[in-house]
Amino acid sequence: MTVPAWFTEDRFGMFIHWGLYSLPARHEWVMNRERTTDAEYEKYFRHFEPDLFDPTEWARAAKKAGMRYVVLTTKHHEGFCLWDSELTDYTSMNTPIGKDLVREFVDAVRAEGLRVGFYHSLIDWHHPDFTIDGHHPRRDDAPEEIERLNEGRDMDRYRAYLHGQVEELLTRYGTIDYLFYDFSYRQDDHHQVWNGKGAEEWGSEELLALTRRLQPGIVVNDRLDIPGDLVTPEQYQPDRPMEVDGVPVVWEACQTLNGSWGYDRDNVHVKSVDLLVRMLVDGVSNNGNMLLNIGPTGRGEFDATAVTALEGIGEWMRRHERSIRGAGPAAFSAPADTRYTRRGNRLYLHLFAWPFEHLHLPGLGGKVAYAQLLNDASEIPFREIDPSVKALTTGLGGQPPGTLTITLPIIRPDVAVPVVELFLKDDA
């Protein structure tokens, strides 16, 4: 299936991981990491009361940051559902908040003119038919206890439940633009997880067909253990445009602020604004999108760290958005510590490091009509230096044929990543 044009046009979206794990505030896999039983985890269900939840604020923060689509975890691996599902009582409706939080999210995001995406976990550690495996919180129980717990569990029943919940999500909330399934771990050379699960357990072919039938035109990711519309590198930056079997593919890097997806109160390994901007630029230069995650608190707010990051990115995007939105890779070779993106006849030079005055751009000689700093539209002079010119005490030497030399101001612009906008001639 061809990915809709909006996806590679928009380039930048918000991921939101939110659920019961926001209360312990120790990573979204806290149930797994701490080998928590359902009975022990129940206290979070009883006390989930996000009274400060304001999805309009979430949507406006995303929009101000330059994001154009928002993806919410409808259900994570813990099995807790943020909507009024008819297939389980383990939903936000039966917690102290007593609301269909997905409904409020969808309405708020759509009201801000943003596209709506759902994340949905294929895994469910709460469901009574989901068999214990090497990722399950009970995986370290005694073998005879695991055998007892698995007795009578039926993945056929669980698969029907999974498909039924997806049908609810895709029929109750209008057009859904993106569905991010997560994740498969069928035991093979790549996954050494006992009793692992993949396409067969999820009924992936049927689930994908159901998804497309209910929401024609929806974008679906690659984690059903069968091909999807895009690939989703997580927590790393691809160093080149991505391919599958030698064929270029649409891709989106999923990134966090601090290495955790859910709210993690004491995690201070926070990426700086300039690093996050460089990651976004780097992705677009390699023809990719970025889905940046926020983990709201147990009361439903974005914490101060998230607010600072979003405001910082938004300030950069306010001045530099056209180097990202609708842009992609360029055929020219970028100098060290820089990245190119291109949009039509405009080439954007992103300066990850600020050089002293001169920067030489191979292959651009004779191809640029005008140049300016994007942040303030101040002109940047440029010239070609004949290769035969000798370097002098106060003068640059010649550069290889076809090289364009730009002259930058001594003082670096006070922005996260400075950008030079190069207006290319029609034949460039």
C-alpha cells in the first residue's frame, strides 16, 4: 500500500504513552520489571484519577511544537484500556476518573486540526487467556506455577478479544489516520523469548485486513510480524535512508525524552532541545519522520521536562519549519557537521556546528541564486573561488571546481540549530 502523502509531508508527530504505569512512575514496563502480579498491580487501577487531564492542552502543545499528528496508547502491555470497551471491565470507565479518555483525546486533537493516531498493544498481561511467556511479569515463577497459570488459557479466545477491541477503536471515533501496533516477538533467530508470539498468535493477516476494511487509507506500522506501510526504528537514528531488501521504504524513528516511554519521575537522562532538533533534522535528511514521545503524569499533565522540551522545539520550528515540513533528502553532499534537506527549489543547510566565517559547499557552484539565514532572512554572501587562486596571509585559497563558498557571520544565531536557506536555480 502507498503511504498517504500527508505522512511524509508532516514529518513530525507526538507519541503519548499513558496508563496505570504513570502512577508508580517507574517506566511503562514497571509491571514486567518488578515481576508484579495482577493483585499487586490492582492498586493503580483503584487510584487512577487523572483530574488534571486536559487533552486540549496536549493537542495545543503538540501543534505549537510543530507536530501534525498525535498517537495515543489506547492500551499498553499492562492491558488497561483508556476507552469504554464492552469487552472488559479493565477500563478508565471503572476507575475514579470514570471517563472515556480516548473520546476526549480524539475530539481535542481533531479540533486543533491535527491527525489522530492510536497505539495498540498486541500484548496483554492482564487478560486471563494471554499465555505466560518470556516477556510476561510471571515469567520467573516456578515452572509448575507457570504451568498451572497457563492451564486453560486460550490464545484463540485472546485473539478474538484483540480483534474485537481493534474493531471498537476503529468504528467509534471517526477517521483514524494511523495505527501503531506493538509488538511481535515470535521465537526465531532475532527473538529468543520462550513461548514468543507473532503473526500466528495475533492473527495478523486478518487483523491487518480488518484494520484496512474499517479505516481505508489508514497508515499501519510494521510490528504485526508481517510487512506494514512503514518501518519504525526505535531509540536510535538511522545513518542513511532505510531500505528493506534493497528497496527504499518509508520510516519513522520513535524517540523518547529520557529513554522511558511512560512517566518516569526520577529519570534525569533528558535530551537537550538542540539534540532533539538535530535528531529531527537528521531524520528528515535521510527521508524519515520522527515520533517524539511524552509520558503524562498520573494526574494527566505534561511534566515540566516535557513542557520545556516542547516549547524549545516549537520555538525552533516557528522559524525553521519550512526546512522540515514537506522536505526530504538532497542529492548534494553536505559538509562535515551539517545536514541538507530539500523542498522544491530550496535547499536547507543545517549547521550542527558553527564554523569560522567560511563554509565550502561541494557541487553547488553555479546552482544557487540567493542565500539567507532562515531564522531572520538576513542575506548570506557566497562566491566561487577559482581553483588556481593561491592562499595568502589574508585570503582564501582556491577550492575544487564546482564548490560554492558561503560567508557566515562571526556570531552564531541564537537558535538550537542555525539553518541557511539556499534558493536553487531552475536547473539545479
